[in-house]
Amino acid sequence: MLNFFKSVSLISALISISFFSKAQQQNWAEMMLDPNSNFYDVQNAFNQYYNNYVMTHGKKTQVENGIRKTKERENEFEVPGFEQFKRWENFMKPRVNRDGSRFDPSIAYNEYQTKVAPLINQTRSTNNWTLLGPISTIPQDGGAGRINFIRFDPANSNHIWAGAPAGGLWESTDGGNTWSTQTDALAVIGCSDLAIDPSNSNIMYLATGDRDAGDTYSIGVLKSIDGGTSWNTTGLTYPVSSYFKVYRLLINPTNSSIVIAATNDGIYRTTNGGSSWTHVVNSGTFQDAELKPGDPNTVYACTAGNVYKSSNSGQTFNIVSGFTISGSVRSAIAVTAADPSIVYLVSANTSDYGLNGFYKSTNSATSFTLMNSTYDVLAFSTSGNANGGQGWYDLCIDASPTNANTVIVGGINAFRSTNGGTSWSIFAAGYGMNAKIHPDVHEIVFLPGSNSTAFVGCDGGIFETTNTGSTWSDLSDGLQIGQAYRLSCSATNANIVTSGWQDNGTNRYNAGAWDEILGGDGMETIISWSSSQTVYGELYYGEIYKSTNGGNTFGNNPICGSGGTNEDEDGEWVTPYVQSPTSATTLYVGKSKIYKTTNSGSNFTALGALAGGSTGVVAIGLTAADANYIYCAKQDKFYVSTNGGTSFTDRTNGLPVSSASITYIAVSNTDKNKVWVTFSGYSNNNKVFFSNNAGQNWSNVSGGLPNVPANCIVYTNNSSVNSLYCGTDIAVYYRDDNTGNWIPYTTGLPNVVVDELDIQYSSSKIRAATFGRGIWEADLYSASISAPTAGFTSDVVSGCAPLSVDFTSTSVFANTYTWYFSGGSPSTSTTQNPTVVYNTAGTYPVKLVVSNVIGADSLTISSYITVGPGMSVNVSGTNSNCFAQNNGSATADITGGTSPFIYIWSNGATTQTLTNLASGGYTVTVTDGLGCVSTDNITLTQPSALLGSINSTPDNGSGNGTLTCNPSGGTPPYTYLWSVGETTQTLNGLVAGNYAVTITDSHGCIKVITGTVALENASPAIQEINSWLIYPNPTHDWLMLDAQKNLYAEISLYNLLGQQIEKILLDNSSSTLVNMSELPTGEYWLKITTQFGVAWKKVMKQ
């Protein structure tokens, strides 16, 4: 989001950055989305980019609209990509490994699949979460959340689908007036594209994950055959650890079993409705694709720098020659049914992510013409006279289906051209005094069949115009996709909640109604426990504002700033601040140190120094039991003050800060020494730690929590059993002294990141701020002890012997555990989470008995573990027959295993047998139906190249020359066929001339070479005759003799018996014909007598 408040902004034109290197500019944006790039390298690359940009452009001045006249950080929010990077940095920093390497997102996926998904609709607790909102469009410049795409049912354009990067797939059956979703239980609820079968709208393909900013990971392409009610995986299913992304899905309208997927791993194609896919382009990030209207055999696709075209429905693609988009970070294309030969392309540059160029093709992408490179349709400015944008993040295009010259482009704003891209005007301003939509446009699309109605999907939801952009309507009612960072519940009024959202400000819930009360990216917010009229809201880096009328208005100046010194220094992107539980006017703000105000922000005092640590303060914890106790933490340090903040003591020892980052602190309100700390990251079983002596010693209380980031924790005040709630990246969990471990408390809650929890005591509600699905609430847990309930999961349920299985108890209220593993080693166990090895093929049951002081429960699952027989693969093959013929083959032969088998060859092939192979090494990895894996390889060879040379002796004019063929290479033995019909290796009795021989080896490989018999020491008569043309030789009928000049000659034809057959005289003429048609085949001789003498010439009859 770009509007810093509910503001208008007058921005000076940005100068282009001439001295930035292309590499610098590509670096941070591309590295940010590259899982192989180290987090700290990305940070450094962005900081260099940012410093260079500010140094070149200087600071800008912005005028705010009725809230604040100056801005302390105005230059930062005009640096293209600044906010997007900082949001990403805030999310990634606590989650990456300590060395900066990226985490494996498959961990979260697997944890959800094994520990949360099995419990959905099966839990025996009553913790049914319900949506608090927002449900309706937020007025006063609010926004619902980010939308990645909008798609229309081909059979009914009022039936609309929209996808959010972290909030799932949404459906409207009334043209966008209302919305609903059925994807909350999917393991991944981020969406990048949707393709709907034009012949059956119940069949749809969903591209999972977030293509633009990586808010969620992808598991490939899902398919629904019941109109989106349920979804199943297709053959294009990648492990989430691959960071696979699908940018675009296309269905062939004449054969809907053909689907094409443009991805960051090339292009894939299926011909059987997604069951299996062919990797038709093996590499490259393909950011967009379209079918040619009326001709689905023609497919266009683009990377950042090239356009590809297929003329056979995607079976093969070729780069459009002569057209390379240099300096491009991202491109998008559009086609129009009004003129199917037209293709439009818009490209963002690598220097400042503004417009690189707008191109048009009028010949189906055979060639392109640059239409515009100066009017920046991607920039902040609504007049196109500024440079710079966010084209790596928001870039989209569509062409009118009824007017081929009308095209619309989305970036920060939306622009329109009515003359094919030659000139442009603002279509929908997202930034500035005349803003009509929320900024940052990720989707822009015409209503099918309309030139005047269009839709925009942006960081604030969905907007529609029905009058060519004159007015716009917000269609976000019902889109519950807000990405909330924090929330606060009023202690005095159960119907009031405030929450801070990415992109969409600080929002207030009041008795069912929502409104935006502070713009920008909303961070931490507090409703005073003494009066709901006192509300605090926060922007980036700890810039805090105060309202004394319940959030209706805020002061023009913050009570605590950023970008300055003392309390106005920068904190973290989401800076923590808390209200004292004993003094309503006392606040504590965490930056490089803790700053305290006792008069609601009129002034602040710096508390004691916090030694060490790699970040600013990320968490603060207070207790009503003793105001002198202040707990706080940086990501890798934990501190406590027992003297009101005069000094702080490092109590980090015993915490797993070398492998995980601190995220939150909870303190008992009745015991100042009891403190709990949560940890992010993927260090298994290092999620929550507890101290009962103010951090002098720590105990690990992570049992029952999945190996995903634990983001927040809240203590239930006055709880006699230490009742706690923990929000993670996939669910909410509950724990108290009786449960022993954490138990899922997530029924009804979508699979979504939970950023913060807060308790509203008067209504006995726990409320959650989720990153992608808004604000939710549930009843508080009843802490009375119950009889145990047995339950368990495992990391695998099938595989090859020996199979090692890690079992996890999901039992509730269990104190003892007794496991029974038929066929396993060990066969029994009393540990909570044992590891068992199965050495013999078979199918085995598992039983778990749990107990506590109330009673016991057991769970037996028959045929739970399936162990397959050992599997081996042996690759056999045939070599190429001839050099460079590439007709080798390889076949993977399987012994044992359980079908079906999946074949992955080192060249990317997925079939059992490969053909038309060149020489070289080939490795295959085979996975059977139980997950058993075996690998083998083969090296194919080829013969050396078939070559040959010819030795010769000259002809002295009497036909006594010789030629001998000398073959080499290939595969002996060899055969020969000379141009004169002979098949021997050596030819004798040759007259001077050129001869060819075809060498064939035993594999049928062929080589043709030529040799020459030279003429030496010939008489004048022979020299004369050698100048004649005698052809064809051999002949079937007539033989032409051409002296090439007039002369006198006598010509006689003889057979091998010396008999004269014919005699011809040349009388001052140049040529004659000899009729040999009636002669037997064989060898004949011409005797030619001229003024120079007599010469003989051999001829052949065929």
C-alpha cells in the first residue's frame, strides 16, 4: 500500500537513476523471491539500492489531507519497492535460519497435514472459531486485502472467482455483490490463478501459492470437478520445498483436457485433464501466457525478456526471433477477440521498476513495435510524468474484447489507451487527490464482451467500473482476506476491537461495523483498559498516534516518532509497545531500548541499556503483580528488570536463541516470576519456554506444538492452572497444568498464520489476528480436567523396508502412554512420541493407550502402516548405431516394489523407456506407490565416425588408372558401391576423371567420399579426346560425343571381342550420337582417329 495515511500526495517527478547498475537493481527484488539467496545478502542488496536511490533523488515533500502536514520518513515511502521489501523482511527475519539460509516451507505443510488436518471436524472440544470480520467493505479508504486474480465463468459472467495470496479462493454468483469461500481447510490457501473449463464450469484448475510476493508457498495445481466444493492434487504437484510457482493456467477451449501452466520452472502441458504433465519448456520463469482468440493452437507466453510462441497447442514453443526485451524485470501480455492478430506486451525495467516499454504486435507475435517508453504507466504519478514503480510486484494488462485499440494496464495505478498504446490517460487512480481505487494493482480485466466495464484486483480488494473509469465501486463486501499484524480488545466494551493490517491501515470493529481509523500499514494497536475512548495506533518503525475519541480522529503528530533520536528513533517494522496493567497512562515502547511514558505520550524517558542483541526490541511483557518487573526481548536476547527499568539483566542463558528467534512474551498477572517466551523458526520442539524464577532458569514446554513458528502467546489472567494460548503459523493451541501438553484449539479456524491473540474477559472470548483471513474469535477454554482422549499421527504411513516411522501422540489430557507396534521394533513403548522401525514387508496395526487420574482411552488403527517389499531398478539400453545418429534407448526395469511407479530421469523425462538418445550417461530415480525409491544409471556409447580415404594411381591415357578405398571408424566389415557400379574395394583400368564411392558399415552407417584419377604423359591424340564430352557413361541407349568444335574424325565402336559394331564419320562437325540401345550390357571401346592420331575411350552399356 502506498498511501501513507488517508492522504493526498503531490509527488515531484522522480528522476531516472542513470548510474544504477542493472545487476544492483535486479539483485534485491529477484533475490527476495529466490529461495537460494541468503536473507542477509538480500538485506544488504536492498540497503545498497535504497541508499543509492535516496542519495540520487533527495527527499520529497508530501502534503497530508487533514491528518498530518509533514512526514518524517517521506523519502522512504517513495523508494520503489520499499514497503514491499520491509513487509517481506519483517516476515522472514524471525523465520530464517540463524545463518540467513531460508527455511524449508514443506515443514509447515507437512506439520499441517499430519497434526492439524486430521483433527478438523474431529476434535472433541467446543472451540469453534467464528469470523469477527471484516465482512463488509471498510469505509473511509479502508481495504479488504490483496487480490491476485479475477476470473469469470465462461458460461455466466456474473459468476466470478477471485484469488487472494494468503486468503484463499473466493466465489461470487451475483457479479461481485457477495462472496464466499470453501478453501479454508486446504493445506495452502494462497492462490495465483484459476482456469475454468469452458465446456463444464464445474471443472476448474487452481494455481496455489502467491506469485507476486511469496506470502504463501505453492503445492502445484489443484483440480475441482464439483465447482470448487472440493479440491484434489493433479500430476503437477511439486514439493513445497522447491518454491515452485505457477503464474498462469490456460485451458484449450476445443479440447478442455489440454491445460497449459506457465511457471517459474518453464512450461508444463497436460492432455488428460491434469493426471500427468509434460515439461514442454524445461526452464525459465514464465510470468504470463495467453491463447490466441479463435485459434487455441496458437499460444503466447513471456518471460521477463522474451516472448515465446506455440503453433501446436503448446506441444512446443519457440522464442519470437528478433525481439528481446532488454533491461526487463517482469512482463505481461494481452490479446483481444476484436482482432486476434494483435498481441500487447508491457514490461517493467530493472532500474527503478517503472515502465520499460509498451509493445504491440499486429501479426500474431511474429514481430513487435515499441509504442511507448516515456509515459510511465507504472509510476506513482497519475499523469505518467514520473519514473519508477513496483513492476516486479504489481504488473497486469488486458485488452478490450470489443475494441482492439483499447488496452488497460495496472501498476500502482491503472491507465488506459484507446489508440493501441500510442497515448495514455489515467483510468483508475490509486494514489493522489483523485484516488478511486486502492493502489497496487495485481489484476485488471474487462468484463467479457464489454468495452466499458472492467474490474481491478489490488491490495485493497476488488473494484469495478461500468462507465469506462468515470466512477468505481468497491466490490469487496464479503472478502475476508485481511492480513492483520496485531489486535486489541476493549476491556470495557466487548464489541470494540482495533487491529493493524498490512496494506490497509488500522481498522476498528464496533458492534458489527468496521471502519479504517488510521492509514498506512497498521501495526500494533492498543485500546486502553480504562476507557475505550483512548486508542493508540501505530505505523512503521514505532510511529505511534493517539486518539481520545475512540479512534474517530488522531492527532496530527505522533506521540512517538520514527527516523529521529531517543524515543523517535527507528524501532522494528512492527514495533512493540504495551500499556501498564496498573497505570492506564503508562506505556512502554521497545526500540533499541525501552522508552516509558507516564502521561499517555506527552513525554518519554529512556530506561536502562539493553546490552547485545542483533535487532531492536521485538517483545515486551508486564505483570500486574509488580510494576517494577519489566520483561523484554530482542530476537536473540531476553532481559528482565526488577527495578522499574533502571537496569536490565540478561536472562538469555537456557533459551534456544542460536537456532530460533524470540517472538512474544507472556507473564502471569499474579506471579511476577512466571514468564513464557515463544520462538519462531523451524527448530523442532523449541517453541515455548517457561521460567518460574524470572528467567534464571528455563524449562521447555513445547510438547504438542508443531514444528512451525510460534508467533504469539497470551496468559489467561487469574488462572489457577496457568491457562495459555499460543498462535502459530498454522493453528492456535491451548495448554494448562492439567493438559500436560499443548492441544489444538483450532476448530473452525482457517489454515492461516496467527500473528497475535488477545482475550476479552467480560465476554470470555479469545480473539486472533490472522495474516490473510481477518479477525476471528472463540470461547475461552474450560480448564476443568477431563478423561483422556487417545490420538496419534506419524510422519509416514508407508514405505520400503526397513521403514523408520516417527509417531506423535495427539492425545488430550494424557499423562501416560502405552504403544503397541505389531511387526515393529520396538514392539511396545511408553514414551510419548516413539520412533519405530519396520523391517519386514506387510501391513500392520498400531494401538495407543493413554490414561490420567480420571480414566483411560485407547485408539487402534488397523492396517495403519504398510511396508512394501524392497524395490530395485536396473537400466538396460541400446547404443546408437552410428555416430551422432542419437537413436539409443534406455529402459528402467523394476524388480519388486508396489505400483504405480514414478520415473524421473536425469534429462527430465518421466517415462519408463527413453528413445532417440545421444551417447552419454542417464540416471533414473524410481518411486513406487509406497514411496520406496531406487536409482540406477547407464552410459550409452556410439561408434566413432565412419571415415574414408582413397589412394590413386594415374592414367597415362590408356585407361590404366586405379583407385583404392581405405575406410576407418564405424563398425566393420564394410561394403563399397562405386559411382561406376563396381563393389570392390579397389578399381582398376580407370581412365582419368572423378569417381565416388559409398562406404557402408555393418550397422548400415554410410559415408560417401570421392577420388580422382589423374592423367599423366598422354599423347596428343589422347589429350584431344580427353577434351571431348562423352555422356552419359554408362548409358542405356544413346551415347553423345561432343568435341566442342568442328573437326574431321573417324569413330568406331568395338566390343570386347574386337568386333567393329559401328563406324561414324565427323565431317567438319562437332558432335554425333552412337546408338547402343540394342547392344548387350557390358564394356565397349571407342576408337577415335583425328589429325592428332588414334585414341581409345571405354564406355559402358547398362
